[in-house]
Amino acid sequence: MSGEYVARLKRRALSFLRAVDNVDDADLAAFFAEQAMQLYIKAVVYEIFGERVRGYELRTLLGMLSSYLKKHGYENVATEVNHFVDEHRRDLITAEEAYIGGRYGELSYLEGDSKRLRDVVRRLSSWVRIRFERLRRWREYAESVARAAKDILGEGSRSMWLAGLPRRGLPSLVK
């Protein structure tokens, strides 16, 4: 996965989060909080699953993350994502509305709204950092095992992998 793309999205997400605390306009602060969450979710999906997701609705993006997790066998973590959405639904909807309304003046937000959204961004990023660090390390490990297998077996060889170990190709390791 492109480390530059992930680093750029995360850097921008953190910049938006810092801006929430430094802007005087609650409407812009709400928009910045939404952008921070949106970019952070997209960075994590790309970093872990290699998928560049499009769209901007936070609940949809978190639903995609949950689906990818389920698809790759992480049902417990997917359930935690769904729980996060349920717990913060009202604030996620407020943030989604701020994506358009906060920029174009269709809606107005109070300072309390932007502070609540800032707290949700911080909870989301903290939760993601803790849960997904393990997944990121596992992915790096699996990629290094795959590179080692290609080195040992040759570029054109094929093998099936079971629980991180090749089923065919290295008979001394798996029978």
C-alpha cells in the first residue's frame, strides 16, 4: 500500500483536527471535524485493505470499513465499528450535515456542537489507532512471509496459504 497516500491523508486529518481548536467559527469547526473523520477513515481503509474508498458520508464510510473487516474475518472488530456508529449516530449525522451546511451557510452550529464533534474525532482516531495497529502489523507480517516464499520458491511458483503458512511448496513446515 502506498505509505505516502496514507501519511498524506492522516496528516491532513490531524491538521483539520488541530484547526477545530483554533478556528473561531463554529460552522467551520464542525466542517473541519467532519473532514478529519472522513480522511482518517479513508486512510485506515487504504492502509489495512488497499482500497481507495470514495464518498463522504461518515456512516457509509464506517459501514464500508465494517464490511471489509467482516470480509477478512474480523467480525469482532466489525461489531465494534457498528457499535461506535450506533453510539455516536447523532454526532455523525451532525458532522455529515456540516460537510455541506457548514461550508455554505445553510446550517449554523454552536460552539458546543463543534466541541462534541472534536471529541468524537478524537475517540474515533484513538480507537482506530489501538485496534488497527494490530491489523497493520499482521498485514506487514503476511506481506513479508509472501516475499520470503517467492524468494524461496521462485517468482512463478504457486502455493496455498493456511493460517499464514504455505500449505504446499514448503513441505517441511506443513504436512
